[in-house]
Amino acid sequence: MTLGLITLILSSFLIFKFNKKFFSKNIIDEINDRSSHKTKATRSGGIAVFSSLFIISCFNYFNSIEIFDYSFLIPISLMLVVGLYDDIYKLDFKLKFIFQIIAAKIIIDNGLIIDNFHGFMGVYELSRIVAQIITIFAVVGIINAINFIDGIDGLAISIAILFFSFFEFFAKYQTSFSSLSFIIIFSLIPLYYFNYKKNNKVFLGDSGSLFLGTLISIFVLNILSDEYLIKNRFDLNKIIFVISILFYPFIDLVRVVFIRLKNGKSPFEADQNHIHHLLLSYYKKHWIVVMIIVLGSFLMVCFSQLLLRTA
């Protein structure tokens, strides 16, 4: 609990300080016809959450304490910088896509790769080349799926917290990522307050959604590896678990990309065709939409696990 309290205080302090810094530099999220907010806000949440993780990691590293594999800081740092640059100066989506592929390759070189489908669709082991291609596709897909749902207050951080919580809960044994999960969850919690403030709001920004998406993709690859053992006798349950817990981001990504391509637009051209935007137009309040989506995601995971346990 000490680590959780320290993380909570540190994250709250850094979110507040980066918010003030962004306002002083007039780095403010512009309000336009696609915005779901009507007050001044900064996209500084991502850099604050990452800074909390980085400071805690450095403290433990210099004290020779390995709370997780620090090499994973490289790809998430890369995507944080890419997202931060995009938040401030705007970046061409093609360049972001290239950096996402580079981050995916770094993750693969760190030893995480989808080389087995565990019997999903009748497929087991994959060749090295096919495994790398599928892994890159999966990492890029997850990064963009998380980035796409960061459109209303509290949604992306809620899905992220739910994912990391279920990752640990369904693990048969304590994972090597448990401290990392703990730090991220407690770093994200203060953002609820800053997300829902009436004035001087703080959003994750692309820096936050890209860094979280990269981190979640690392966790997903760990789930699909031999290291992660799930509380179920079915190996196939690993695939079902990933699909169920990220069901909303995946469905929203596929749906939005299909609509944009159908309308002759770029898949990365921002709009308000996301499911959460449609729900928001009906329910009006962000927290209600977030509760509906989180509850739906929760029930999806519980139902899929129950179904497999009784099979």
C-alpha cells in the first residue's frame, strides 16, 4: 500500500504541475466542432502519468531493485514522445504509424512475440516471419484502438484500469508485471478528478493514449506467452480473455475504420462517429457513458470466463 500511496501523491502533484506548465506556455487543447468539452483544458495527463512511472522506476533501478523489465520503458517512451509532439505541434498520421511499427519491433526484440495461437481457429505454432508480422499488426492495432477511445472524459483511463486489474486478477500466479500494473493504476486514478473538473481540465492527450496503448500491447503479448498462466484449464482462454477485455476498443476501431473507408476518408481522420460519441449524444453526461461502457466490458469478461469454465 505504501507504493500505491506514494504513486497516488506523486501522480497528483505531477498532473497539477504539468497542467500549470502547459497553461503558462499556452499549450491548450483547442475547442472545435469535434470537441466533447467546452472549457479550457491541457493534454498533459500522459506526460504526468509517464513521469510518475519513470521516477519510481529510476529510484528502484538506482537502488538495484528490479520491479519489472525496465527495457520496456524504451518503446513506451518512444510512443510518449511521438504523442507529445503530436499534442503540441500535430504530426502526420503516416509518421505516427511508422513510429508505431518501430515500437512494435522493439517489443519483439525484447522477446515478446505472438508465435502461437493456442488452437484459436485451429492454429497453433507460427513461423518466425509470420509471427513477427502478426505481432506488429497486433501492437499497432492495440495502440490505435486505445488512442481512438480517448474521446470523452474518463473513458480511456477506465478501460486501461480495467485491463490492468483483470490482467492481475485472472493470472494464476503473481505476474512479473504486478508492480507495473500497480503503479499505472494508481497513477491514472487522480486523472478522474482532473478529467471531470469544470475548469482547467486535464486530458491524457495522444502522449497518454499512445503510451498506454503501447503498454497494454506489451501486457497482451505477455498474456499470449507461455509465462502467463490464466485461471482456467483451457489454453484457448488466453485468446478469449484478450478479445473480451479489449472488446470495446476493438469493436470501436473496426467500426470507425470501416465507416471512414466507406466514406472515402482516411482511417486516421478524426470524427465523432465513435460509439461513445453516439452514446454521449443520447445520455449527454460523460460519466454515464463511461459507466455503460465499463460495465459492458466487465460483463463481457465475466461472461466469457464463465462460459469457458462451464464448457
